[in-house]
Amino acid sequence: MKLWLILVLSAACLIVAITKLPARDLGQWEDQDPELRVWYEALRQPDNPTVSCCGAADAYWCDDVRSDDAGTRCKITDTRDDTPLRRPHVDVGTEIVIPQRKFGPGKWGNPTGHTVVFLSYSRDVYCFVQQGGV
């Protein structure tokens, strides 16, 4: 019975430790322009400003943006190699629905020259920053 309790407590501690991990830096900053690195690191989620939008490993160019009464969508236009960015592949043309609460964060501008969507592994939107937006 004691072994079972130790295993359960160990598993619980591991789960807590994993969920508290910061945004991932998998070396994607190594060849990054210092200005872009600062920009990526400063971005915060508009609906949760204490949480990062993450970084280059979560960022995809999404320049084909369409808005109508049904909402905003963008299509991935990013043809960069995923390997150096250490990000999962998302096919060009994949349509992403942008929740209204994820628009922004305009106060940092956007030095990339592209509209950028930050996606989780499951393709949930962390942030959506339009081209040049201030």
C-alpha cells in the first residue's frame, strides 16, 4: 500500500512540474536577429497578459487574412524550413480561425514584415499579430 501511495504522489509531482514549465526555448534563438528575439520574448497573450505568446518555435506567417461576419481566419503562408525553427510543420494554405480575444498585442509593433499567428502543438491560437501593427 505504501508503494502505491509513493507512486501516486510521484506522478502528481511530475504532472505539477510539467505544467509549470516556461515557454520552450529549444535553441530556436541561436540564429535569430536580436531585434526579433527581443520582440518574440516581449509578446504576451492579449487575453492573459502574464503568459507569453511563446516564440519562434510557435510562430507561423499567416499573411492571407480574411474577416467577415463569421469572424477572422488566416491561411498559413510560411514556407520557411521548420527544422531550424524547431517547430511542428503546418502546411501552407492551412486555415486558422482566430479567436477575437487573441488579437494583438499591438503595442510592440511587428518587425517581421508578416502577419504572425502563434500556435500550440494542437493548433490552438496563442496570439495573432498583424503585419506592421502598432
